[in-house]
Amino acid sequence: MRRMGFNDMVRMRIGVGLIILFALVSNMRLLGRAVHDLAALTQPDEITEYEARFKQLKQVLPPHARVGYVTDARRQDGESRSRPFMRYLLTQYALLPVIVLRDSHQPLIVGNFYSANGIDGETTRGLTLIRDLGNGVMLFRASPE
Amino acid sequence: MNLGLPASLLGSALIGFLVIWCVLGPTRVWQCFLLTGSLALGLGLGLSSALFFVWLCLFGAPSAAFPVAELALVLLLLGIALYARKVRHRRPAPVSEAQTIEIAKHPMLYLTLWLSVGCGAMAFLLWSATGPHGEWDAWMTWNMHARAIFRGGDHWRDVLTGLPEWSHPDYPLLVPASVARMWTYMGGETALAPVSVGMLFTIATVGILYASLSILRSRTQGAVAALLLLGTLSFIRFGASRYADVPLSFFFLATLVLFCLHEAWPAAGTCPLLLAGLTAGLSAWTKNEGLLFLLALTAGRGWVVVRAQGWRAWLGEARTFAMGLAPILLMIVYFKARLAPPNDLMSDQGFRETAARLLDVTRYLEVLRSFHKALFQFGDNGLVGLGWLLFTYFICLGLTGKASASRGAKTAAIAVCLMMAGYAAVLLIAPAPRLATNLRSVERILLHLWPATIFAYCLLVRTPEETTDPSQRMSHA
């Protein structure tokens, strides 16, 4: 039988001490990041903003419809490449249970533009504007060919 | 104030609790309340989401009658539990070996644990306030599916299956169905529902890790494990983001814990394995990765048990495990066959395409590079990465000589290693556009296995008590 060595106790204390130190540093960092993210938040968050933007359109659209989607053909200055896709996702998220398809081959087409005054004529060619709900949100009908 | 949310949370917790009560018996439930309580939180959410899905399939829409039906089920389970208590022979549950070990006093360890719990909870709440809809994948996939179910009404199938491919309508429904179930209780949508699901799974994962190791090894070891998990920044971050990664990690951990408890509690017979079957099935109901876990677990457990006790013992275990697994697996098969479109990772897997990907050396290098990077950076808090910390702690404390701990740890370690290999294989054969996306999320893949890895590690490493108590060391000195 071995007697408890001084080394064993020291090693155990070092081990447990490291865990404690790790946890303390991690917790400070965790809280710091969370506080920083909260401070950097623009009010309200983007999804809530989108929900409010599409609220009126949602009431106009028939539930369980499938609609098309058009948006600005060009990205705005400084906008990331994934941003147009994100704007489409947010539209789908806000309009559920309506299914939004990323094309203009449906009888009804939702327009999501940066500005109501700046409709992109290229993407809306052949579409008839039914409702302009403001804030860049529009509803089109596919014109019969 | 809308009482729907607390009622739905209470309902799911009661379902989980009563199922555990019926299977394990009241004595053990009360004796190990933190363990069974944590297990009940996750199991209850999983089972109630499954019930909600069955309701939708049978009756067609989320309706106000569902809470009434669930209440009837709770009363039925309560009746069964009380009846079982009456007829059950009152066998005193054996006190586990770990409880006889004198708990070394480490006030700083426990103080830090409480501090970590407080910081974790605060950070979780702050992040939940920052993004009430969760992060990218959370709202794009899980919340989107929950909305499709809830807003879809009678047409929920059409809305869910009609969602575009990028929303992954083939993903299992544990998280979306849980959220939609809460909204059904409340009669409307609120961001509090997904926040509650994320929070409960995060709490339950920490709780079950601490409680199981306190039973199987020692309380100090449980505290070390909990500190390691709470100190992993991405664990709290992804929990608050409302991704399904933390719920998945909960079910992986719970399954492995129940296998260990099956060994530690011989008097409980094969009952813990029945629950292990349920939790393993619910992992596959959370994310597709759960199906891979079923394979890894079967292989890992089979290897350990067959080598130690032979085929018969393994078949006996497998039978009880399958009894728990079967109902959930049947539901998943129904979902995959009738509702889910083909998975985008698996749909483009013809022999020629897959063979070409497997023969592409650059893919191996890419996958290795991402795993290497993620492993070394995982849990890095600016001071040290978790890999280095675990290595140093192991050098300081050494390996345990306890045979039971080693057997349980072996199952967990083999399952974790097979899962890693499986994840790497899936990445290797992924279509090119998906490969780039998935390589960026290797950290999340590691998080699935992280609580189970800590569990296996803490089973294998000596406890502080074993290191300093000569009588504890005698067994392996």
C-alpha cells in the first residue's frame, strides 16, 4: 500500500485549480459577449421589423396560397452577396402559411424592394401592380401573355 | 397573463416525470431527483412533441382540444404510476458505490459552479433578448417549420412539405412540434416558446451531466464536468440561438447515461434500457444525425457487451432497448415516408457520384483541416482551448481503475468516436455546395458530442477523492 504522496495532492490541486480558472475566464468572456451583443442591438430586431412591414400584405393574401417573388435586380452599395437571399427568407418567414417561391411564374407575385419609389423595371416587366402597401412592399399580378 | 406557456411546460415535464416514475419506480425517482428531474425535462419535451405530431396526423390540425387530450394522458399515466407503486415489491434501491465515498471538500469548486450557473443563465437571457427569433438556422429552419405547422392549420402538411428546399422540410420535428405545441396551448405565437425549449434543454443537459456523474463517480467529479460544459462558450451560445444542436446533445448524453445506470443499478433490471431506447429514438426525432447515433450506439454497445458478457447478454439488452425505441422509430419512418422530401445531402448519391467524391483526395484534406481546426479551437476562451485543458487535467489526476466506470465509458467513447467517423464520412460524400456549408459548421457537429465526451472523460479520469484518499487508490495502486 502506498501512502498518500505530497505530489498527488499538489497535482490534484493543480488540476482542479485549472478547471476553476478555465471556468472563471470563460464565464467572464461569455457574459462580456452577451452584454456586447445586447449593446450592439438595433431596436427592433430585423425579423420583427420585417413582420411589421409585411403585416398588411399578409392580410391581403389568400391563406395557403403560393406566390412568386421579385426584388431589386441589383444589390445596394456595400450589401453582402447573401443579403438578397436573406431578404427572401425573411419574406417567407413573415408571410407563412403562404408559400413564397423565388420566381415570377405564379398568378400573384410579392415585390420586396428597398424603396417604393425605386421599383426595378427590369424585374417587374410583364407584371401588373395590384397593391402598393408602402415601404417597398407590393403585390403584382402576372399579366396574361 | 397567458397561462398557456406554463401549462404546456408543466404538462411536458409531468409526462416525462411520470414515464420515468412508471419505468424506474418511485424510490429511485425521489432518491436521484436531480437526475430524474433533468431527464424528465428533456424526455417530456420530446414525448409531448411526438404526441403532438401523432395528434396532427390523426386529427389534422392543432386545436384547443389537444391540451385536454394531453391532460387526460397525464391523468392516465398518474393512475398507472400509482397502481405500479401499489403492486411493486418495495425493494430498497441499493445505495450506489459513489455515494459511500466521502466527498472531499472543494468550496472553491462549488462556488465557481454556482457562479457559472448564474453567468450561463444571465448570458442565455441576454442573448434571448438580443434575438427573440434566434439565429439564422433557428428561424430559417426550426421556427419556420413550427410556423408552418401552427399557421398551416388543416393544411399543415401542404405548408410544411411546400417549404422550399433551403428550409430543409425533411428535418425531423421534435423542436418545431414542441414550439407549435406550446403555441397551441397559448392560442397564439410568442418568441417565449422557442426560448423556453432552448433553455430547458440547456438546463437539462447540465443537470443530467452533473447528477449522473455524482451518482456514478462523485459529486466533485460531477461539478468538474458541469464546469467544463458551462465553460464551453458555444454550448450556451447555441442553446440560446435556439438551434437543435443542444437538444440533440441532450438525447445523446441521456442515452449513454442510462446505459451506465443500467450497470450501476442492477436491481433496476433492464428498465433504464427502456428509457435509453426512448431517448435514442428522440435523438433521431430531433435531427437526422440521431439516426447515425443509433448505428454508432448499437455498434459501440454491442462491441463492449459481447466482449465482456457474450452475445446472449447483448441480445437481452438490445430487446429492451428496441422496445423503447420502436414507437419513436415508427413515427420517424412514417414522417420520412409520407411527409419528408429526400434529404439534400443524401439525394445526390448515385454510385458514380459518391465514388468520385470518395476518390477525391482534396476532400479528405479539407475535412481533416476543418476537424483539426475545430478540435483545437473548440471551447477556446482566449486563455486555453478545451483539448489542452482536458489533457493537462488527465496528466494531473490519472486514469481510474474502476471497472464499472471503464465499461460505461467504453460504450460512450466508442459511440462518440464512431459518430465522429460517421460525420466525417457524410462530409466526404456531400455534394460540393453542401460541403462548403457543412465544413463551416464543424464546431456545431462537435457540440453534439461534447456533453457525451465530457461524460466519458469524467468516467475514465480519477476523481479528486480517489487521487487523495489512499483507500480509494488501493484498487489500482
